[in-house]
Amino acid sequence: MSPATLHVLFALMLAMAAVVGRNSTLESSGLALVWPAAGINFLWGLWASRSRRDLTVALTVTVPVLAAVNVLTGLNVALALAVALGSVAQTAVAAYFFRRLVPALRVQSVGEYLRLGVIALGACSVGALFIVVGVAMEGSAEPFSAFIPWLVRHAVSLTAIGSLGIVAASSIRSRATGGPRPPLTVARRAEYALLVLASVILYVATFGTSAALPIAYTTIPAHMWAGLRLRSGWAMLHGLVCGAFLVFFTLAGRGPFQDLDADVAAYVAQSFMFIAFSLSAVLALSMDERRRLIDRLYSANEEARAAADLRDLVIGRMNDGVLVAGPDKRLIFQNAASERWLGPGTARPGEVWRRDYEATTPSGGQIDEADNPLTLALEGTVTERMDIDLTHCSGEVLHLSVDAMPLPGERGAVVVMRNVTEERAYQRDLGRFASVVAHDLLTPLTVFDGWLEMLEDPDLPPAERQASIERLQQASVRMRNLIRNLLAYSLAKEEKLTASRVEVADVVEGIIDLRTALPGTQLPAVRFDVDATRPVYADERLFLQLMENLVGNAMKYGRTDGTGQVSVTTSADAATGRTLVRVRDNGIGIPEGDLERVFEEFHRSENGLGQATGTGLGLAICRRIAESHGGWIRVRNVEEGGAEFTVSLPGSPDQLPEGIPLVDADDAPGSRRRSLPGAVASPSL
């Protein structure tokens, strides 16, 4: 609807409201009993105050409309003009202050309704001054006698009709934007119909009677009923309609106010009507506010519950352990990681914390209760990255890095734990690896220095010169293998792979030839048994590295008395059709506690340290190679002694992982080296 159309509609409503007011004259002064035009004029001015142009139009049009209605209904021009100017002044003041004091431009609470009432009293006081001037210009001896009647009528109208109009406009906007509508059940409709019937009966019986009995209070229950059961807009409308009954019967000379003096009857009627209206309005607004608060409470509870569920989900799935305890050390919350590490019997929510483990420092010192991170946090001390070793009664040892801090308001403490057991083991193995690498790299260099110094002797016999050269070759091979292992470990996963058909038996025979023919290997006699008829589809260079590591380990950690045996076999996996390559020896085997760790980086079993040197990377390389081909590697000890490694690799081209192309054997990288067994030991990988 365009602004011009709304201006026209407001002007028409203002004119009709003024006519109604002028036809409710009761007093000898000729002033109206009610003046609904004040409320209409306020709503018009409030809407128009959104822009200076619209407000100017509304205030300007108000003057001729009200002046014309008052002149046509019997007022002289001067007084009619005073009424029009007073209405314009109070409308401007009321609209201005309502926008300032109620920026949301709504009446949704008792406080907003009361602010509107205070604004109405102030604005109508300004408007009443104009009527005082008009009455004085008319020649009245007591011009201020018109102040109170104007103030009462206009303030009541502005508050009642203004609040109803604002509530109705808010409801219309809410409906237009798809706001929620409360369901209207059959029972609720029946209740509303009963309320209307009861209100009509009460007002007719109270104000429609010819007897002036003081029983106006009997209508109050109807207003209370409306205020408690209806929405604020409908409760206000109910109050206005009931007020119309009151005015109609009072003008007809009926009801409790008929025997009162005309001026007194007017004030009493207006006061009663406003009190009854305000009772309905205040009760309804209070109930609406209560409903909104309850809705917000439910919404806040739902949001809090969703946030708590999300928090529990996130914290519950954290890799770090989290626990929260109250000031009395009673457990409030702990996630799954904390319960798993500390033990499920440690505490349940609401229970006092108790230990099911022994807590020590990494050096082995006992951690007393006073030095416990939880105790320190409850005392207000923040703990950061405190290393604690937990030894459970089962013998399991966990290494934790603990942070603890107090909660605000002395409500307890939160403890965050990070499991660093694997990191500790990794650091230990890394230290061992560093010492091995340093030793294995320095030893060949020392050999080089010593034998090169001997070779510088021109009188050295040829036999000793040849022996020195062979020892230098052995040192070179050893250093080259160490560097080659480091490179292979870093490239086994990251290098781009190309697959081809590889005959396992050919590869193994080449490795055996190299291992047994290499001068100076000083390996004991080993009997080899190769029965590998199934091929694999793999990257040839990485498969060579894989088999060399497995066969080399079988020879290094086999029997040293000349009865060593190494077998290499292939078979089909019945479940997947993949090729299973098995390398078995009859050597020292692997301790049961290390069966899951032998494939970790830098790890070496204790029983093998004295038999052969190594870096702890060989089997880690094997695992990377197997996994890069979509397979796996496992190990078990055999009853006769020794260990058996099983590797799962593609047995057909369709079993290759996505991203590994199949090429012809002649085109595969490193294929030209297959006829050169010595190439297996090449550091080019």
C-alpha cells in the first residue's frame, strides 16, 4: 500500500473518530465524554514520523480535518482551531518521545505500556494548553477548567487506542513475515465464545439497568478473564468494546453513573473504562511476556543441550584425555580417553577421585597427593606439560603430559592429558638409531682411514695390499647399504609407483646369488629353499628392496652353526586372491612383546642386538612398500624356532591400487637390472 493511500485512510479514520467523540457530549461544557481521535492521530503521527515529509503531511492535514469536524458539530472557529492545534502538538510530542523511549516501536511488555502511558500524559498536557488558550479567547472566566477534561480524555484515548494499534500492527507484520500462529483449538474457541457472552451479559446487567446501583465492579472478572486468557491485542480490543458499552449506556442515562453530576459522571466513566482496559492490557501483556520468556527459556535450554551434546561429542572424540572435578575432588566429567588411560574404576560422575595406579616422575620419583596436578589446580596453581608415568596394577605403564588449571569461581579444576607413550618409545628408538647410525657410519670411515694409511706404505707386501683393498670394499658396502636404507625408507611411500608382472623366484634367486657371492660377507652357510611359482604385480624396484630386506634379515638372524635354513614360498590368499609371499627362517625368532613393534621405525629387538648390526629401518621399509601396494605384512614365530614373515601383494593387475599404472616388464623402471644381480645392492633407490 502506497504512503499516499495510507495518509488518506488515516485522515478518514481521524474524521470518523472525531465525529464519534463529538457525539459523546455529556457535560454542560460541550466537551466530549470520549475522544478516540487522539489515539488515531497518534498512530498516524507515529507511522508518519519515519520520514520528515510524511510527518509534515500528517500534521498539516490534521488541522483542517479536526477543525472542520468540530465546526460542523457546533464549536466556534476559535475553539475548533485550538482543538486542532492542540491535537497536532500532542501528536508530535508523543510520536517523538515514543520513538526515543521505545526504539523498537512496540508494546510487548508492561514496561512499554507504562512508558506509553507516561508519554501520553506529558504529550496531552502540552495539547491541553492549546485548549486552555482557546477557551480563554472565547471569553471564559476559568479557562484552566478545560485542562483536566482534555488531559483525561486524550491521555486515555492515546494510551488505549495507541497501544491497541501498535500491537495490531506488530501482529500484522509478524503474520506477513510468516511468524508463528498459536493453534486455535475447539476448546479455545468455545472459551472465547463464552467470554464474549459473559462480557455482554455483565455489561448489560451492570450498565444497562435503570437503577443506579454501585455494581460496576462486577464487570472486572470479565476483564481479568480476558487479560489472562487472550493475547494482548485481543484483550485490548475486548476492553475497548466493553468501554463502548459503558459509554453508550452512560450517554443513555443508565448504569451506576446516571445520578452523578455530569462532570463527575464523565470523569468516573472515563476512569473506570481506562482502569478496566488497563487491567486487561497489563494482564495480557504480562502473560504474553511470560510466554515469550518461557519460549526463550525452552529455546535456550535446547541450544544449551545442543551445545552440551556437541561439546561432549567433540571432547569425547578428542585424542587427549579431559576430566573436570569439583572443589571436593568429585568427578564432574571425563571423556573416553581419560577413562581409558586412568582406568574405568577411578571415579564415576559425582564420586570422589581415587587412584587405581601409581604416579611417578619420568625419573622414577613418587608424586605425592600435594604435588598432583589436580590438587594443585584446585589450590589455584596452573600446571603445564607436567610429565607423569602411570603404572597400573595390571603392569601397564602410560606416559602422560598433563596440563591442569582451576575453573573460574573456585568451581573446581580441569585436567587435560596427552598420551606420550608412543613418543617416548619413538624418542628412545630414535636415540638408539642415532647411536647406531653414528657408529655404523664412523666405523667404515675409521676402517678407510686405517687401511688407506697402510696402502700408502710402498713396502707393503702384495698379499696384505690385496687384503686391505678387500676390507675397504667391505667397509664401502656397509656404508652404502646404510645410506641406501635411509633413502629407501624415505622414498618407499612417497615415490610414484609403476607396476609390472614380477616373477618372485627370479628376484629371490638374484638376491641369493648376490648375498652368497659378495666378497667378505662372512655369513655362515645357509640352505635356501625357493618355491615361488605365483607372480606378483608390483613396482619392481620396491619389490626388490622388500625381498632383499626380508631375505637379508633371515640370513643375519638365522643360525650361525651352519644349519641355517631360509625358505621363500608363494600362495594364493583364499579370501582375496592376492599373492602371499612368505619368508621363513629357523633362527633366533622375535620376542613375543616385539611382534607388533618390529615394523616400527628405528625399533630393534633386544635379542638381535648382539647378533647383527642394523638401523631398525629395514622392516619399517617393508611395511611401507606393502601398504603402498594396498597390502600388508605380518610376522609370527614358528614352533621349530625362527620367524615367518608374510606379505600380501597384488596377484593380478585388477588388484593394484588406484593410481599405480601397469606397464610392460621391459618398460618398467629398473627392468634392465634384472639380469645383473649386483644391481640389487645399488644405492640408486
